[in-house]
Amino acid sequence: MKLRVNRSQLLFLSREETSGNFQKEGTLRVGRHESGLSERFCRLRGNLLFILKKRGGKLEEVLLLERCEVMKLPDADRRLALMFVSGDPAVLLESSSSAECVSWLVVLKDANMDALQQRIAHLHTLINTHATRHTHTAAEDDLGDAGDAGGVEPAAAVSPLHLRLECRGVVAMAASRVKVRVCVIDTHTHTVRKYCWCQIVEGPDDSVLLTSVCFRGDYPLYHHSRIKVTVYHEEEPTTDTTRSFLGLTSFNIRDVLRSKEPHISLSLRTMDGVNEVGEVKVSRLQMEGETPPEHKCPALCDSLHSSVHDKENSPMMRAVLCAQVCKVYRFQTEDQRWLLVREQMSETPLSFSLPKQLLSTLLRSHTSRVQEVMELGDLSPHWDGLRYDVIGHCNQLIGCYQETLAEVDKLSAASSFKSSCSKSDKRLQFVPTNLHAQRMEVTDPDGSGVWYEVITVGAPADHHQAFKHGGLKRLLSKHTNTGDSSVSYSQDESCRARELLASVAQLQPLVFGLAEELLSVSVEQSAARLQQVLDGLTQQTEQFVHALKDELVKSALLAIHAQSNSSHVHSNGLLCDNTPANQEGRTSSGQQDASRREAEYDEEEWDRAWANVAMSLNCIIAMGDRLLGREEVTSPEQQEATGDTNSQNTASSSASSWQEQLLPLVVTLRDCVREAVGKARAAMTFVVLQEAVATTVAQGPAHLVQRRHAVFSQALSALVCGFMLKLFGGLEDPDFLQQLHSVGLLVQFEGLLSTYGDEVGMLEDMEVGVSDLSGVTFSVTEATTEEPDELLPTLRGAWGSLVVQVPLPPETFGSMPQEVKDGRLIRVHPVLFNIGINQQQSLAERFGDSSLQERVNQQSCERLRAYCDTLRDRRPQTAGIQSLCDLLSSLDRSVETRKRKNVELLWIAATVCRKVRGVRLTSCKSAKDRTAMSVTLEQCVLLRERHTLGLQHFSTALDCMRRDGCRIENVQKNVGTRKFAFSGVQLLTFPKLYRPPDGSFG
């Protein structure tokens, strides 16, 4: 605020003699840029923040704290930011300590008209609540008096009582010296008694602080007593003068004793009770020999404690869930009974651990690929050009992935969550946006509980590369249309080719060495030595021939000669002819001879090559037998080969005649071996290079491959989170476990993206990413320990055939089906259904094109029907299978219907997915606003259809979950405000059930 209007009045308000009216004053470093902070003296009075050059100095600036947001910066514990709705630059404030930062945060958040109005409303609520409680207490006392003929009897004491206090939020920022004061308020006598000071200790993680309070048996504590908890921060532990207030809360003893929850959650608030600065959870600790209060329902409490403490805090759950937010509701059923609903939203460490593993796997794969093609030795210019292309492509990706992995590794140490504001961050390209497990536990009036899960994640898409030229589907289609159509080989065939190359490289020198040794031994005229060497030569040559008799060599030679003559410019600028002569590295006396050999090539040429080696060996064996006096020429080939020598004397030959007779046969063997080795090397080099090209260069430019890997990484993290929760929830369901290994797991992605603007590219990215998940399989392994780190999933395999290994504790693993324990892989069947619901979809339906959405839904409908048909054939006894036919028919009709914003399609697909016990995932651009509308609607529909939620309470439950539930907390942690990012005009285009309640958007 410039000092132009009311200058004299503002100067008067900022003067030191009126400091008694300031809410807070002190020295702060102030500025609008991080690099330009200057030390200033600040005073807060009402909604005005006075900034002076120094204490008692010149007034430089006045800030009006209206229509602004005060927030603590995530990367600094002593810095605040004032963000103005008008778009003015943010003002940064830096304090001298974290405790001082907390103190300024509390008072600045309270310094506006909205806070004043909230304070007034809160006071009205307190007055009404106190009046109601006083009425109820008086009624209870009257009932007690009526039952006692001897007059009024004092209220029964509830001590001894042991309470545990768990503090979260702002309190944790001042964890070094936090103290809690506990006071007991007697609501009958209106007296306050200071009970104790409690020193707080650190909890299981840095964000939780713990303390406990024990009331002795002789202490006057009653049902109507109220406990006041005040939290302070002590600058100096030896004095009381530097103690600063952090927050307070209070609760009724009756609420703690009657709660069906293991704890009650309270908001830690400022002195006026308006602003929330933290959270306190109060739980009752069972002391030795104490029995539970009679008014509690043992069955309900047992089921809640079992689910919350045993299962939710088990090592398996801690390996997949963290940073949980929990909300609890009570809704009335149609028969006027009560449902207890626990809504839980959790982050997952898989958001970072799986992308890091995938990056490491890709780095190993590309490094290995470079090494494989480098080991091929000297190649012809054309093949050397192909190798150069492969190495250049791999090295570019290796450099990018090493840098990305280092950044992700650093960021993962401080967080397990990528906010929607960071979706375009290059460093987090592989990390899923806003990935959470949204879970709901419903406890029926009879005490039985059931869990429902849906994974929420920002649509798997590469926001860093953006969508100017479309998404993956369009980009890959362009690359496929312009790419070369050549033969490709699988990874197994490439592995066989490398093994054959290694065998040839090992056996050829052995054959040549033994052939030379045979000639040397023939000079010695030793029959025994000659026979020994001849046996060794026979054995090695037969192994050589056996290695060459592989159909892969024959098919590769055919593929080489089948390729048409063409030229190719490699990435090193070399122009090469793509001819068989060049590919095999052969030189000829003329192009006509090469062309004639190419034209005359047939499938028998390779068979003749290795057969010539075998025939040459037979000739040597026959000659050896003749020289040793054991001539037994029986075959026509041997007779023909030795016909020229039969006329010579066969008596005792001289040593020189032995060598002379063996020499031409050995030379022939060498020539045949060389010819076979040349052809085999050419064929296997062709296989290795073609497979390398197919998995690197042929996939597209490096930036396109990187985009595909990043999108897949985001989808994979969400999939693995959903699979692990589904597996952990079905460990006691033998039918589900049998279904996993016999049919596989259905994974249904629900998209809420429009087919207009950038979201078309997001949908094209998401379509390819979801489709690539079909190459993923799961295996269940036995963990060595039950530590959460040991139960994290791991990746093995390569791109296109990744296997996710999910460890289970030994006791749990022992109960799995034998097929799963034997390592049978669990297949994944992903489908994607998308319906745009926002105002941009209205534009697309009226003026644009929705064919992408229609094609995606049609293809997914066909794949979903195929999965259900397989499930019905292999598992006909599975419950609910017969009812799938009607649902699938309804889904077919819904897909074929040209209805705008046909959200019924999503509802039917979700119902089918839950019926076949599949994994549900919901996405929009950032999984924040539209996703919140979808998951809260799904939760309320489940309560209505499966738990008889009263129809008259459906809208109330829906509004309650959207206004005060976990998803508004998700908005808060993503953008810092508790408002869904919708405007009133936008919501007019939304389906009615996807509109938030008034006051929750803006």
C-alpha cells in the first residue's frame, strides 16, 4: 500500500507509543524476491502490517491483509509468503527462528475480516453448544435424582484414567521445546483446576509429538468434566517469561469414554478458536486390571481396533501407504440405524521408489545394449552405421536418465508426493502426479466392516514436453507411418544369436588348432598319437556343426537376401547401400557376380555350408583309417573322396606321404569352416543389430521414447499401488487368489479428461501408457523379514516384459496357492474408459471432435468383455459372474449411445470392475478437483447401494464428504487453499452429481 491516502492516520497508528494495541511486532527480513530480503521492523495492528526501516524509524510500507493467503514455504522453516488474489507480487517474510515463524503465521492468518466473521460465528456455536450440553447434563442429573429415593448423590468419578495425547501440525515445527498444560474444568461448579505440565516427546516420525496424562484414582474427575489442553513453546527451558502460545483445544471426558473410535481427533486452534494450527488426537490407554466401560459396544470397538491398529499398521500396509489423512462420519440407514464410515486418503512411497527402479532398469538395459553391439567387432560400413545409430540413441537416453535418477533420488528423501503444481517439472517427469490411495471403511450396525479402494492419480502424461504436437498416440502413429518396415527379432532370438556367435568364436580356433596338430603328428608316424588327435578333431568339429544347425541362422540369411536394394543415411552422416553384399561384408570381383549370387540364393545354401564341414571331416576320418590300416570305405561320398588315392600303395607309407595325403583334406576342412563361420557371423550379427534397432532407433527419436517411458512410469506406480492393496485385502479369499493366477487382474482406469485443447494430448498419452501396462506381470515372493523396507516391490526384466515382485511375510506367503508360491506370473488386463465432464468437453461436443474418446471407450469395452468371458469360462463358480452379462450389455448400449457427457458409462464400468474384483483408478488432469467429485460420488453410491444409506441422506453425505472430507485436504496440500478450482459458470456445464456444494469452490 503506497502512503498517499490517509498518510497522517497511518503514521499515527504505526507509532511506538501505541504499541500496546499491536497484535505482534518484531524484526523480520522482508522482500519480494528471495535474493533481495532486507531487515525491517514490522508491526501488526488489525489487518494492517506496518513495515518500518528500523524500530522507531521511517515507515516504508503498509500492507492491507485482505484478500490474501498467508502460507509457510515448504523449503524453509523460517519463511512465510503473503500471496495476494489481485496478482500483486508475493511478499516474503523471514523470521529469526522456526518458533517465531509459527507465531507470525498464526497472527497473520487471523488478521482479516473473514477471520473476524468466523470468530463471531464460532462464538455463537460455542454458546449454543454450551447451552445444549448444560440442558443434557441437567436432564441426566434429574434422571439420576429420580432413581435415588435418598436424595441427590454426587456424580460418579471416572478416575483413575490414563490419556494419550498425539500432537500434529504446527506444533511439530517447534518440536525442540514444546510443553503442554492440562487443566480440568468442572462444568457443574464452573471451576478450573490446573492439573499438570507435560513435557512432550517425539513420536514415530518427525511430524508427530506424544505425551500422556494420568489421573489418579482419588482425583475428582467426572463424566461432565472437561479437559483443556494448551500447547506452548519455550524459548528458554529455565524461565517462564519467554513462553509463547501455540494453540489450544478442549474435550469432554464423556466424549472420550463413549467414543467408538480408538481416538478422538481435535483441532488445535488459536486463542479465539477460529484458525486451525494443528491437530490433537486423544486416546484412552487401558491400564492393567481395568475393564472396558459397559456402555461401549465390544463388537464394534474390537472390529475398529483390529482394522485400524493391526491391519492398517502392519508392515505390509506401511510398505505401500504413508502420510494418512482420516475422516470419520456417521450416516443413517433406511431402517434408522447408523453407519460408521471411515474415509482415508494416503500417500504411497511407491510414487518415488518405482520410478527410481524403472530408471535404473532402463539404464542397465541401454548400457547393456551398447556393450552388445560394441562386441560385434569390425563390421561393414552399412552395419557399422546401424551400430552407430543404436549407440547414439542409447547414449542420449543414458545421459538423460542418469540426470533424472539423481534428481529423483534427492527429492525422494524429503517427500513421497508430487503436487499438481509440479506436474511440468522436468526432474519429476517419471513421478506420478498427486498419487493417493482413497479408501473407505464402512462398519454396519451389526459391527461388520468392509473396505473399498480407488487409486487417484493425475492422468499419466508428459506435461514437461507438453502437447503442442499431440500426445503419444498421435506421435507414434506419425513415426510408424514414416518408419522403415524391416524384419525384427525378439530378445530371446537376439540372446540365441549372441550365444551362437560366442560358440563359433570359441570352436573355430579349436578346430583349426587340432587340424594343424594333426598334420604335425602325421610326421611322427605314431598311430596312437594320430588317433588321439583325430578323435579330438572329430569331437570339436561335430560340436561346431551342431552349433551351426540352428534355424535362426537360416531364417536370418533369408531375411538378409530378401531385403530390397536401398540406401540409408545413418546418424553419423554415412550413406550406405543396403545390399546383401554389403550386409555380409563380402567383397567380390564384380557387381555382376554379387547380383548373380543374390538372385540364385535359395534356402539350401546354408544347409550345404554346414554339410560341407561335416563331409570334409568324414574325408579326414576315412584317410586316417586308411593310413592306420583300418580302411573301411562304405559310403559313396567317401569312395569318391578317396578314389584318387586308392591306386597308391597302402603298405608302410613314409612320414612325408602321410602328411601329403592329409594336407589337402585339412585345407578343404579349413575352407569349409571359414565359409560357414562367415555366413553364421553375418546372420547372427544381422539378428543382434536388427533386435537392437527394433528396441531403440525403431521406437522413435530419443525424446519420443523418453516420453513413453515417463508416461509408463506414472501409470506403473499407480498400478502397483492398486495391486498391492487389492492383494492385501484378498489374502483370506481363496477364490480371488485362484482368479489372480488363472485369469489375471483387471485394471480399470477412469478418465475425466476432455477432448479439447491440451487434454486431447493428455488422453493420447494416457491411452498408450495404459496399453503398455499389458506387458507387466506380477509375481509374489517370500520376504526374509517383516521390515517395511523389505516388503517394497521390486522390478526385474526389461522394457516390454517387466515383472513386479511383491514380497509377503513368510507366514502370509505360506497361505498362498501353490501355483503362486511356485512363481506363476499374474497377468494384467488394463482398460481405459474416459468421459469428459467440464466446460471444455461441452465445446468439444458442440464444435470439436470426440472420436478419440469414442474409440478408446469402444476398444476398452471389447477388452473388458473378453476378460469377463475368460473369467466365466475358467472360473464359472465365481460369485456374481452370471449378473455380468446384463451389466456388459448395458455397457455396450451406453458406449453406442451418442449422449453428451455420458457419465453412466463410467458408473457401469466401475460396477463391472468391482464385481470381478479388479483395481479401480480415477484420473483427471491433476487428480484434484474433478477426481474429487468422482470418488466422493462413488463412495456415496456404494453406501446407498450396498449399505442402505437413506435416500434422504444421500445428498447430505455427498456434500459432507466434499466440503469436509479427505479430498478437500488433498486440494489444500496441492495448492494451499481449501477450495475446488471451479467457477460457478463452469459448474453449470458439469453433470449435476459432479458439482460441489456452495462455499467449497472458487
